[in-house]
Amino acid sequence: MAPLVRPLLRPLLLCTGVLLASISAWAIVTDLTNVDNVHDAVGEHVEQAALNALPVSERFTDAFEIGDELFATAFNAIDGGGANVGRGQRYSRVPRADLRGRGEWLTHTPIRVTGPNAGGCFECHEQPFEDGAGTAALNVHRDPFRTGLIGHFIERNTPHLFAPGAIQRLAEEMTDGLTADQERLVDDVCRNGGTRTVTLDTKGVNFGTLSATRTNRTPCQVTYNTDAVRGVDFQPSVDNPAAPVSLIVRPFQWKGSVPFLRDFNRGAAHNELGMQAVEVVGDNVDGDFDGVRDELTIGDMTALAIYLAAQPRPTTLLELNGLGLLEPALTNTQERRIAR
């Protein structure tokens, strides 16, 4: 794996007590000259081209191992950890929409709704072990409307990360099922005219109904009515009601707003860690004004996505007992109680 990774070239400062004495009390350290004399980058990066160049038999294993290292890294200031929150701070336990000066919390790109509040992924996902959930002390406070009003904050507990790859795959299959329902609706209305309705149902979950009206026979054109669609993120076109409705099942984030692990990772890295992926902000862009650019490469995000997607699901006591891995083994009474 050594040839694949490169150290971060410009980490910033996490603990800067001595160095802060020489600068303004409210200025975040962005001049890395002195910082670099004290701190080394701890994160290692991989380029997507390097992953692609690996033999097929090695790609998954190497990407998984790199993702594991990134997940377990406590990024420091030279890596780009944290952000210019304001008042000289790099991290914040609560959203700070009141800090709206140049380069401060409210002005970050992409927009920020929380944090940064941790130095690494593992700091919040730790129960009952790494990749797990978080305790109440690790709850995240979000300010989705960016008002700065505590009454508008949303407090969320850190979720576990066991088997998210299976969850994403299931959501993709459900999206395919809903798309097939929509295609069947279009075929029906194009053949028979008028207004037709289809029940959106996939894998036993009902998402309401979708209606379509034929507005032109040859070639067939339809408009959609999504008033009865429920529980799925649909994006009808305001300018073109004839455009197909995007029925995407989004299983991640606090309100089911993110469809893919990679997307989830980008948002978490930006909001929680202050580590900005180049595929979000662009090459050589410092969107959180901490003096560091190119904080996470495209290859990094690939490795993280592969690492999380490959996490196993939780294993039941009955399964462990059946494999002879419990000491002492479950009694017959305990097995019956679990089954009941």
C-alpha cells in the first residue's frame, strides 16, 4: 500500500496553545510555516488513478485498508482538520450561525449546518467498538435553517455504521422498483389515454400513488401528479411537468436525505470534521477558510466508501452460539426466550 498513499502536504493545527500566543486572540492559524515545524501530517492520501492502476485482485483489499486508515485517523490542522469557525476556533460543539464574519462559520462553502466537532470518524463512531454508534455525549446539534436560534437546533445521536453497504443496495433496488412502476404507468397511459394511476409499492413498502395524464398521443407525452407520493424523495420539474419524476429512496442522514454512502461521507467529512473533499469544493479550493486545500482526494472518498460498504452486519447471539463462539454457550431456556 505504501506506493499508493502520499502524506498530506498542508495540515493545520489542532492544539496550538503556544503558537496562538504570538497572534491575534481571534485569528485562526492559517500560516503553516511555524505549525509545520511542530506538527506533521497524519493523514495519507490515495489518488484515484493509483487505485485504478492496481491489479483487479488487489483493488478491493488495498482500497479497504486505506479507507480503514482514513476512518481511524485523527486529522490535525496540517491535514485540514477543523475549519475557521471564528474567534480563533477550529471546532465547535454547536452550530455558530452568529459567526458571520469573513471566512467564519456562516460563510463556508458548501454551507455548514453543524460542527466541525471531531478530529476523526472514529471519535464519534465508537460504541460498542469502532464503526459503531456514539454515546449521548457525542450527539450532534444541527441548525438546518442556519438561524443561530437554539430552539431551531436538531439534536441527533450518532448512528452505527454496521452493514451500510447492504442498506444502500436495498435502497437502490427499491429505487429500481419504483422506477419500474413509473415506466409501467407511462406505458399504460400512452396506450389508453386519459389519466392513469399506479401504486408505488416495492419490497412490501408502499410509497403512495403516482398519476399521469396523456397530453399528446403521437409522440406520446404525459404530465405527472405527485400529490399522493409519500415517503420518497421525488423531484418533479417545475419548468417541465412532463419530465419523469425522480423517485429515489434515500436511506442515509437524519431524515433520509442522502442516497449513497459516498454522498454521506462527503457531508460528514465537511460538517463534522472540517475535511473538505475536492469533489465537493473543487481542486485547490479552501472552502472552510482554514488555510488548507485539497483536504480529501477523489481516491480518498472511494476508499472510505468501500471501507464502509464492506462493514458486516450485526451478528445475533443465536448465530454466534451456533458457531460455538459464546462462552458460556446459551442454555435451551435462553434460546427459547430469544426465539419468543
